[in-house]
Amino acid sequence: MENMLNRAQAKQKIRVVADEILSPTYALDLAQKTKELIRTDRFGLYHITNSGQCSWWEFTVKILEIAGIKLEIEKVTGAEYITPAARPKYSVLGHQNLKKIGLKDMRTWEEALKAYLADR
């Protein structure tokens, strides 16, 4: 995220993958939900992410929108954007185990993003 903001502020061209879907998660929200989970004394495998999903392109568009930066963002495919790490096309995690023990979903990634940008 910081990389995208820095590039946008420098008016550098931004190319972002539009065909990989994820659940952006604010570390503060993750820490708070983990603390809540620890207090339950329930053990197991839990996926903890902010609610909702988006592509990397949608995430970048929202970052710049909230930051008030107007810049064209080029959509590319994962195949066009080569990185050292292989990335899955869909990496959204389910929250079923949290729900089973009565823990509510975290706020949406959009709400978390607004909070993060306001706090930085």
C-alpha cells in the first residue's frame, strides 16, 4: 500500500494486477481479533481477515480514492506482471471457524483501509 501511495504521489505510472482476488487486512484489526480469539481458550485453525474481497487493482483504486489522489491505474493480468513469488488467483480466506465459536466478522476491508489511512 505504501509503495502505491509513494508511486502515485511521484506521479509514476502504476500497473496493477486485476485478476488476483484477496482479502486486504489491517494488522491492527488482525491483532485485536487474535486477542479476542485467545481469550476464548478455543484451539484450532482460524482464518482472520477483514471482511470482503477485491482484486489488487480494486484495492489500489480504493487506496488512491481515499487518499484523494487522481491517477490512472493500468489493469494487467498476473501473467503480465511477473514477480519472484507465485501468487494464487484467489486467496480469500473463510471465517467459518470463527463463526462457529461465536466471534463476529471483522469490519470490511474498505472501512479498515479508511482507518489505516487516517491513522498513518
